[in-house]
Amino acid sequence: MKAKDLLLMVVVFLLVNYAFNFFYGKDTQQTITSDSVTIETTSKEYKQNDLVTVKISNKTANSYTIKDECPNEPFEVLYHNKDKQWTEKTSTPDIKCDIQSGLTIKAGEEKTIDYKSWNHALFSNLGKYKIRATLILDTTSTSNENSQQVTQQTVPDDSTVQTKILETPEFEIKPEGWFGMVWTAGFYQPIYNILIFIVSVIPFHDLGFAILILTIIIRTILLVPSQKALKSQRKMNELQPKLAKIKEKYKDNQEEIAKETMALWKEHKVNPMGSCLPLLIQFPILIALFYVIQDGLNPDKAYLLYEPLKTFSINSINVNFLGILDLTKFNTFLLPLFVGILQFLQMKLALVSKKEDKQQEKKKEATEMETAGKAMMYFMPVMIAMFTASVPAGVGLYWSISTTYGIIQQIVVNRQVEAEKVKIRVLPPEKA
């Protein structure tokens, strides 16, 4: 993938994230306080399937413990039903839990707790909600502790312990917007079901091999448009010196520059939009694939499974790829380094310049785009490696497989373009 197109993909990815965050509604609502311990949700309005998140701030001199009741939800969820009464909603998903413990919030700390594993089960109904939390005064901690790290301790089983009950202000769940519905039904849900189907039929329900198979399937489906895009990119890259000459020759005549540029594109049968449109078609699918791999093991997503897959247990999935890589955890060194090297190789292949007329190109023919492309060839792999280190290893595995596929595809495209150039040189003009 060429530098500018990879950059375009990153930009589109960020725009999609921005769109989600825009519809998510990050405005923090009015806080209900009690002795300087506050609880609030991150928004007063959520769209269906937006992640509900609670923030607790402890501005007292004491430490408080939150009892962990996994697999039950973190705090009580109260729903304003049709009878206009507050009723509690509960959920006990099939998730793996650590040893029952209490999460301690020290004096001066602020912690955010989300409902990722319970979100759809508890907040799928439209209407008003509020969340109630019970905090236990932690008498094992002193008031002068300065550590800002969260500690885990066993919650005392004593009816005499001091507790504090807090409630968030009311917040509302509203219908999902058209963007969210199209995204979910058209992209996320089909790819999610394909991944789970592959996992369910392969031996040992291995997630790593399922990601491998799914990535190859998606990239192969997109092979034709991406192949055309890569060929167009390659040709455009090779025309940069000639375009620079045109700009230099007619630098005071924009009309003539446009005319000569169009003639050059026509002569070499290059469409500048040919490298953009196929890539734009791919972006929604590739971004959906990214989110599926990142969130696909969340049991709360099981409602998106098609009927034949409803009985498949997410917990039966083997997430340990080849016995060395836990795909649900972060890998901060080896995998990011591997992905960065692959990305560098792909971009280097995409930025290969023509060998002919090399003496002339050494002078002033190196265009700004070529210079920027060479700089991006070193910058982008580092950025992708840092990104890989910040997401679960399953996403990094997907990126490495996709990039390897792209390297092979770029090699094929480079050979095809070189073969076409040789053919043009050998054949008479009327046959070329």
C-alpha cells in the first residue's frame, strides 16, 4: 500500500472513530455528590449499543472499596419501565472472572468503569435509566496514602461495615441513528458472523487461524479493485518526474499545466481517481474487520450472531495462537516490531522509482510527493508499530497478515507494470 493511501486509510479510520464519538455524546452530565464522593455517567444521552460508562471520583481522605460481583454487572442498573416505576435489570453473562475481590479507590482517585460485558443485555431498551453503586469504607487503608495505583483487596464480609450508596442522575437510551444501523447491519454483523462461523468449524476453535482465514478471504474478495488501485498508484508514481517537468516548463500558465497533465495521463492510460475509488470501497470493510477482531470475543456481542450460531459458546474459543501469543492481550514489543518491518517492506515496494533516466532524476526531478513519500516510508511503520502495541494482539495479527498479503500483491503489480513497459518498448507504436 502506497504511503499516501495508507495515510488516507488512517485518516478515514480516525474519521470513523470521530463519527462514533460524535454520536456517542461525550458531554458529562451534572453530578450527584455525597460527602465529596461523586458518581456520574459519561453522557446524559446514549444511542442504543453505545457503551455506558460510569465515573467515580473520591475526593475524600478515605479509601472506598467496590465489591466485585462478576459475572454480574458492576453496579445496580435501574430502568424506568412502562408503569413509570424504577425496576432493577440484571445480567449474568458467560464470562471468565478473576478471584472475587474488591476494587479500592484511594483518596483523591478517579476511576472509570464500563459495562462492556453487559451493555446490550442491560441497556438495549429505550428509555430512562440510572445506576446505583454501593461503596464500602476501606478501614484497612490509611488516609495519608499517596499511591495513585488501584489496589485489589478482599471485601470484608461484615454487616457492620460503613457503606455509601450513590446514584447517577437519570440518563436516556435513544434509538440508534441511521449511520449506526447501516454500519452494524451492512458491515460489522456479516463479518462478525463469518469470523465466529470459521472459529466454530476449525479444529480447537482457534481464533488465530480464524483471523488468518478471514483476512485472506476479505483481501481476496477485494483483490480486483485493490489490484487496479495499486497499478494506478504505481503508474502515477512513475509519472511524477514528467509532471514536475510540466510544472517547471509552464509554471506561469495553470491552464497549460492542466492541459499537458491531462494529455500525459491520457497517453499513459492513467486515471488519477483509479487509485482512490477502489480503496474507498475497501475502507469500510477493513475497518469493520478491525473492530470485529478487537471486540469479537465479548459475549455481549452474541446478540448479533445469526440464528445458526446462537448456541456457540464464545468461551470455547482458543485465544492462544501457536501456544505463544495470547490474542486478547497486548504485545508491546515483538509483534509491533514485526508489523512495523512488514509495513516498511510494503511501502518500500510501492515507492520504487524508475531506473531509466536516473541521471536526470538525480537533479531536480525528485518531486515533493516523492520526498514526502520517502519520509512517510520511515514514519508510517513506526506509527503502525505503536498502534499495534496499543491494541489486543489479535488486531496486530490481522494487520500482519493483511500487510503480508499486500506485499505479495505489490510484488505482482510491480512485475505487471514492468512487463507492460517492456511490451510498449518492443511493439510498434500502433500495436502498443
